[in-house]
Amino acid sequence: MTIHVDPDWWKSLFDEVYLITDARSINDEAVTREEINIFSSLIPMETGDRILDLCGGQGRHALELSRRGFCDCTVLDYSQPLLDIGARDAADKGCAVKFVQGDARRTRLPAAAFDHVLILGNSLGYLSDPDADLVILQESRRLLKPGGWLLLDVSDGEAAQTKITPLAWHEIDEDIVVCRQREVNEGRIHAREMVLSKKEGLIRDKTYGIQLYGQQTLGALVIRAGFEKVTVYTDASALPPDVDMGCMNHRLVAVACKP
């Protein structure tokens, strides 16, 4: 069975339901802390640096950085629902994080405004346009000051193609069940996600598609975008290896510098 994906799926998937269905990876503070431990060991980060969490959703990484004393963090994301949730969370926790709605391809933020641009949580590869990811990385380069660092965290496509299971499900709590059907098609993973309530019935039935990158293809894309000192690390996930979390289980982390 072929899973047909709306090319604009990313405009509506990321909302309050997404925070429930993916809570094991994106709403676990211990996972976020360990990810920041990994990422901050790979690039030279100082607490006074200006940091952009691009495609940062509800800002979980920026909030953790703020808690560690990084005082100039900005989150940009397309999803207003996630930004609203993040802004409320930041206010509740006393974190001075800025939240901005926008398109990662054309952020409208000033050039050379940041010391670091972070694209985390498998937030690349959503768009059907084959040049979209290159445009996002070129925009990231524009936003960085000379000598600034890009850190990019995506699914390890080579591992996903061999290890991902076509069918998976898990229970969120006593009521909510998440079921996913997955297939790899021409270098993209396509998935159908059904979210069910035992009490209320079907909550969500959506499809999505993500471009898969290997270590070499990801590195080549970053170089093509104009970066140097490119290194791609493999198996950099902070998630437990014995739990099926789809594309999130096996990760590549690329770091690179703007000349």
C-alpha cells in the first residue's frame, strides 16, 4: 500500500496533538537535557552568544539553554500553536526566550544576527521542493555572523531505511493510542499517523513525509550551502535505543562554520 502525502502536511501537523503523540521524545525534559549536553559539546557555545533555534517548535531546547544561563535565545517556527505554548512555558519558568512566527526559508530576521543557528529534532526534509533544504541552510548561513556555527540534527536515513518498522503503535496513557504505518519511497519516509481515544474515537488521521539523509549526503548539502569545517556525527541520539520512536531513534548531527 502506498501512503499518499499532502505536500503541505507540515503546515497543520504541529499542534497540541503533536505534543501528545510525540511526548516521549519532545516533551521529556531528561531527553532535552541530554540532547543539549551532546550539542553543546560539539560547538563552542558561550552564555552571551546569540542563538537561533530554527524550526524550534515550542522551544524546548531554547528553554533548556536559557535555564543554563544563555540569555539571548530566539525560537522561530511556522506553527503558531507551538509558539504560543512555548511562550507561556517561558513566562511560567522565567526564561527570557523570544518566539517568532515565520518560514525557515525566508525568516526576515537580520543578517549576521546570531552566533549559532540550531536546527534540531529532525526539522529538515519536510518540503517536497528538492531545493528547499538547501534554501533553509543558505538562510541559516545568512543569519550567522562570520565564524558562527550551524548545528543540524536529523534522522540517520541509512539506519532508518534498514531498521524502521512498517507498523508501530504505543499507548500514551490509559486513553490515547498512537498507530503509525511507515514506508520508504525514493529516499523519503512516508507515514500515516492515527491517534485514537478509547473513549472518544478517532482524534487524528494524517500523513507526512520526510527526506532521508545519509552521513555523506547531509555533509555534501551543508558544504553546498556555503559552510566549512563540516563534520557529521553518527548515532548521536539521546533516546533509549530499545524503544521504537521511528525517525527519532537514529540520528545524524552535522556541525559547520560560516566562513
